[in-house]
Amino acid sequence: MSNFGAEHIDLSQVQFTPELLRLLPVEMVRKYRVLPVYKAGVNIAIAMADPSDLNAVDQLAHFLNSIIELRVADKDQLDTFILRLYGSSAR
């Protein structure tokens, strides 16, 4: 699978702060299987397993009204971190 030029990220190296986790609603995190991993000014880095999902990227950019920087995360690691950070059920 092509990474579309996106850099790979190890989620275990990310410091997930409450401010970072509040950037996206849990429904969007689960729907698109994404995690915000970094924010600086209008730039927000988003980890996702499939950066070729242009619909998801477009929806995220529109919702966040920011410049999205894509990072590629391992699908299983992404699922593990979503479960760990957001729990097993939507709030």
C-alpha cells in the first residue's frame, strides 16, 4: 500500500493530551479510524491507517478548518490506541 508521501508514526511515541483528544469527536475518530497526534498553529497532524481515503481527509480538513498533515499508523496499533483513549463505546 502506498503511503501517499505520508510519514509513518509510532503512536506509542505520541503524548496524547486532553486538548489533542478534544480536537475530534469520538464518532469521527471511530468512523474514519483516525487520531490527532500533533497540533501547531493551523497545522494538525492526523494518524490514519489509509491516507488514500480522500473522503476522510476532506471531511477532517473541513471539520477542523485546518491544514491536515497525514501520518500513517499501523492499523492494529491505531485500533488499540482508539480503544485505550476513547473507550469501548461512544459517549
